[in-house]
Amino acid sequence: MEDRHLLYASALLTAAIGTYILMERNRKKESGANTASKQGKSKKDVKLVLEKDHFEWLRDMAQKHNLPDDGKALRVLLSYAKNEGNDEAIFKKIRCIQCSKKDKSAKRFTIEQAHEAYLSTVIAAYKLPDVNKGVRILIDYASSEGDEDLIFEVKRCAHGATCQSC
């Protein structure tokens, strides 16, 4: 009789553990979906006025480093500057690489809200006129003095080194 009770208790415990494991898997899936949707919400469309050469450089970096598009190249550059760059080296030095060209046009990009906040901080700190000037200075720095491999080949995504979506 006791063996039957043990078998019954063991079956109940196994069922409870199985149910718990399934619930945890579902919770993690839902949590992952919520995280992805929150990350999607953290992006913002901005219209940037850049020199033609800046757009070409971003496009070239995207192609050279196997990024999906120039928008991703810009986000990678912004992440580098925000997380690892030396703001003083980037924004204090006057380079005048594009000053005489005056071949500007506008294009929409999607950037992270954290990138927008970073740009706002450096614009205030270095008394830059606007976001456009901040991005132009950042691209001038990266194209003339930056370490391309360090900027574009290092994975800075919060999802980790194996992430395929960022």
C-alpha cells in the first residue's frame, strides 16, 4: 500500500515540476517579447542634415563591415562614441574636413533614445548649435582619426556577441 502512495506522490511531483518548467519557459518567452518591444520603442526617427560625403562614408562603412544599412552604421558609431569614445577628443578638436563643401542634404535615420540623449549631452557640453553639427563632427572624427575596426567590428549590443538582429 505504501508503494502505491509513493508512486502517486512521485507522479504528482513530476507533473508539478513539468508544469513549473513549462510556465517558466512561457514566462521567459513573454519576457523576451516584451523586452524586444521595449527596445523597439526606444528607437526614434530623426532627420539629419549631413554633407554628401558623410552619407557616402556611412554607406561605405555599412558595406565594408557587413551592416544592413547606413542607419545601422550610424547607430554603431553613436554606440561607440557613447560607450567608449573620448568626448573631448571627438568634439573639442576643430577638423574642418567638410567646412568648404556645403553640399548638405537631409535624410531620416532611426536612432536609439539613448543615442539622442548622448547627443543632447555633448551638444550642451561643447556648445554645438544642433544635433546635425554633433553628428557631422562625430563622423569627421571617425573618418579621419577613428579606429574603424574598433568602431565597427566590436559588438556592443546588449543581447550579446551572438545576436543576429542588432
